[in-house]
Amino acid sequence: MLLISCPNCGSRDETEFHYGGQAHVPYPENPNELNDREWAEFLFYRDNTKGAFAERWLHSTGCRQWFNMLRDTVTYEIQAVYPMGTARPDAAAAAPDSGTASTAPDSTTTGTTAPDISGTSTTPASTPAPEGATT
């Protein structure tokens, strides 16, 4: 689970946000002059970058404001959160504490440690297995 830092509301769970696609896609200068192929490329063709990627996000259950995020598509690490209309920050200079993926043991995103199973038993169950079951 991602912890996303909304520029208006602070850190919130990713379930409060909606992904809005690639950020910084320029609107055509002369839209009336585009043919069907060029319109299709503007509307549907997006980068599929492995690594740092600028995205648009909407805080749908909070302030309902759009903002941009620079996120690593491999590790899910949020490198920067910045307002709409602002230039994309350099990935190397972006603040690493502007958002993070959960590193909790039960995280399905980036947890690096195994869950605590110290209270579980590794001995066979006391009830017999159903007939025909393999052990």
C-alpha cells in the first residue's frame, strides 16, 4: 500500500487517490489541423517508462485537487509530489520523503521482511487428514 503525500492534505492512504495518467502531455498547438492519426497519438499513446515516471493523481476523497507525482515504476518509490503546472523536478534532486511505499512486514508492495510467525505451530495438526488426502 502506498502512502501518498497530498500537497494540500498531507500523507494519506493510496485508496483515497485516483491515477490520472501521464503528466506533462502537451495539448496540440493547432488542434483543428490534426488528422485522425495525430489525434489518436495525442489521446491514447503514452510513454511506458521503466523507472522515474511523472504521473497525474487526484485526491478524490480528500481535497479533490489534482497534483503531479514523480514515481519509480519499478520500486513504487515516490520521489516527488508537486502541484499541477509546475515543471517536472529532476529525479536525482527530488525529495525522497515526499511519499513512500509501505515497508510494513505485511505489505504486499515493498515489504522486505517476512511476517512474524512466531506464534504459529509447525507441528502436524491433531485431527486426522480426510480419507484420500496426501501428506
